[in-house]
Amino acid sequence: MHSRTFEVIATNAMGVALLSLLCAVCGGYARGQTPGQSDPATKELHGGIEIALRTVRAIALRVSITAEGDSTKVISTEQLTPSTPFPRDEKATPEYIRDLAQTVQRILEKLQRDFHIPPNQIHLLGLSELVGQVRDDLAREVRDKTGKEIAFLDPTSETELSIASSIPRRYQSEGKWYDNRNISLMLEIGATKIRGGYQQLKQTAPGRTEYDYATWEFPIVGGLRAKVSPTTSQYAGLITRKKFYLTGDIVWALATLLRPEDQRTYMPLTVEDINNFHYRAMNDPEALLNPDLSKITDSNARNEARKGREAVKAIYTPKTLAAAAEAMKIVATELNLAEKQLIFARTSNMARLLSYVRLQVN
């Protein structure tokens, strides 16, 4: 089992127990919400910007801390992509890096202008996919344009932050509440690799509840089933746990394109959904990328579905959508997801950022 603190990413972190509490607020936001009115109590206002190679995400929070406890309200979230297309050879050019930094600058200014968040209460977070010269060049461009530094995460920290805010702490059955963390697992499906993990109760002093993290990451290749065999204790949860919370851009694309009318925070999925999505991505990706929204009668829901559709199209081309769908189908087959309860965690795209920003609040 892998147990860590977040010292490497937050010097004033409040610990894993606080991260678990953040799950309660994860259902209160959605992609691209309309900004609300500004709050004069600026000391309670906090923001965060998460930077990946292809996307920039932002969140605005109001955090109230009193003697009785604290509460977190998500005011707004947003996801943007640079105007410069990502290079076909997958190598970020200086022009692209400058555009990415300018996107960060624009959204930073928006958080200050529209929500009156003080600059020192807006935190910049870089994902682990930003490496080498790209990471150095981006950090310099952002520093020159904004005067702010980027805190870069390592893969394990990313996974732990995502687990804490993607998996609800409890579930209800027959009128009773049960701990959800001991039976659930987060599985993030990427274009070339999967990442995931879970929390597991560990032995502590009487009256205390603490959890260890088990995390892992490996490429999507043939033979995954053998890699996660029951004899490989590191991946035991992939075999023994029955409830899988699926995350990642391709899972989000599936939910957004295949069932645009279903906008639940936790959306049940099946292997049949994955197979259907794969078939359409391979045979008619253009139609898949343009679902008919006319049957959604509620205007607000239709507008959210339209924004989600356009956000997917900003990230995926027909070719890259088909490739990602193929990767997801391999994972579903190799890990035998037909035997699992599958749930799309809709708010998982902001999970890392929500947890990280909340940990910076004194």
C-alpha cells in the first residue's frame, strides 16, 4: 500500500482527512457554469488554474472558515483550449507554448475581474504530463506574463487528489449509509495509459479513521489481464473491488456525446455503452461528434449539452476520438469491466484542482 502526505504540493496542506470531506462539494459544479455575482468578502474567495498540454481549467471557490467548521461553495468552473491547434507530431512548439501561457493569463485575469479574487489567492497547478523543456518553457512564459509560479504535480499526487474528490465518501442502501471508500476504485482512462487507485481503511488507534492510498499507472497494451492477476497484490483492487468510478477525457466524451440528455453528477455506464461508442467512433465519428440535441426539452439542459458537445470537439478530432475509443475498449475487455458497476464521475475533471485549491486555504 502506498501512503503519502501532500507536502510536495501544498506546504499548508490540512491532510488526507480534509480531502475526504471535499467529496461533499464535488456535486455542486459543472463544466462551463455562468459566473455569479462577485462577493465583497474577498478573503473567502479563492481560485485555481490547472494546466495540461491541451486544456486549461479554472475554478472559483468561496471558503468560509468558522469556529464551528468550514464550508466550500463552488462559484464557477471553466475549461478552455488554446487557439493554436496542438501539433500533429505531439510536440509542443514555442508558438503553442506561448498560446497556452496566454490562455492561462486570460483566465487568471477573468478570475480577478469577474469574481474579485485576490491574485495571491489564485493558485496555478501544472499536471505531470508537462515535462522537460516544455515544462521549463511554459513556467517561464507564465511567470513573464503573470508573475506567478506553477506548482507541478507528480503522477501519484494527481491520482490521490483525484480519488479524494471523485469517489463519494458514503452510499445509501435500504435506508442505511455505508462507507463507499472500501468498495470503490477510481479508474482514469487515457489515450495510451490508465491510472487509478483507491483508499483502504488502515489500522489506527481506537476512535480514529484513517485511509491509505493504493495507486498505479501503466500503459494500455495487450496482456493487461495478466498484469493485474490476483497474484499481483499491487493491483488487487482491480480484481476485488466491484464499483469503478471512471474518469478521463474519453469517458467524459462518451457521456457527453452518447447520452447528452443525462447530466447526472454520477452517471451509470455499462460495457454496452463502451462498445456502442467504440463502434460509432470507428464507423461514423463525424455523426458521433454532432449528437442531435433537439429532443432535450429543457432549455438549460440543452444549453449545457451544447456546451459539452463543443468542448469535446475542441479536444477531439474524428481520428483522435477513434483512437481514444479503441483504447477504452481494450481496457474494458482486458479488465473485464462487464463484471463491474461502472459510474462516470462527471465532476472528476475538476477534482484535482478543487482538492488542491482547498488545501491552500489557511
